[in-house]
Amino acid sequence: MIERLKTTFSTAIKNITNPYNLVTLEVEAEKVPDILQFLKNEPDMGFRYLTDICGIHYPHNQGQELGVIYHLHNLEKNIRIRIKTFISSDYPHIPSAVSLYPGANWMERETYDFYGIIFDGHPDLRRILNVDDMVAFPLRKEFPLEDPNRRDKKDEFFGR
């Protein structure tokens, strides 16, 4: 499987690792739809189940601050694969996977809601869990975990 992916998408695949026996591909963002379609539709691949889509934020990775991770599963062979891609927070756009995996609809909405990643071509990209008029994306690491103005916490209880 890995050799076939390497020959088919040699320029799009940046890195292949196997942490915890989970094949992980790091790919270019614009090639994600092609790779997902290949993994789903090629008879010898058969990754027809999209388990999850999630976002990540690495604020110190200049030009690649935001990431999208796809988890796919081949139910017949019981094989999983992870696809990772990174994009700039200045232009947080990536193609939508909804046309290929309809279950991606809510996963992409949730990733947009918490990280601000815009899935181009999504049929209804709007907030799903946070309030509609919220201007921030709460899972980005640029926001403090606690309100620094709170006086009802004693620092010694929190190891500070």
C-alpha cells in the first residue's frame, strides 16, 4: 500500500511514518482530495470509512500553523491510515471532503468552529457547537486557558 501511494503521489507526499502501527502520511493540502479519492475508490485500497477529521494548531510553525488530520479505515482488511496536512493561518483554506465522504459534513463544521479552518466547497460551513456570533476560534493556542483576572482561585491549589 505504501509503495503504491509513493509511486502515485510521489511529489505530494512529504513524509511517511508508522507511529504505533498507524501509517501516517503528511501531504500537501491541495492534494488531499486526490489522495482521499484514491484511498477510497481504488479496489486494492478500500478505505471507505472516514473515522474522523480534526484540527490542530502549532502557532510556532511559521507558515504551517494549522493542520487537518483525517483518519480512514478499511473495514474489510481492518487497516487504518492517517492523513495529515498543514496550512497557513493567514490563508486557512483546504478542499472539502464532503462530496467523497458525506459524513465529513459535521466533522468539517466542527473543525471550522474550533480552529477557523475553511473547507472550500463545503455545502453549509457554519458554526456547529459555539454561538453563531462568536469571533474567536477557541481551540487555537493563542487564547489563555484561564481568565487571568479571576480572584476566586488560590494558586497553591494548582501548583503555582
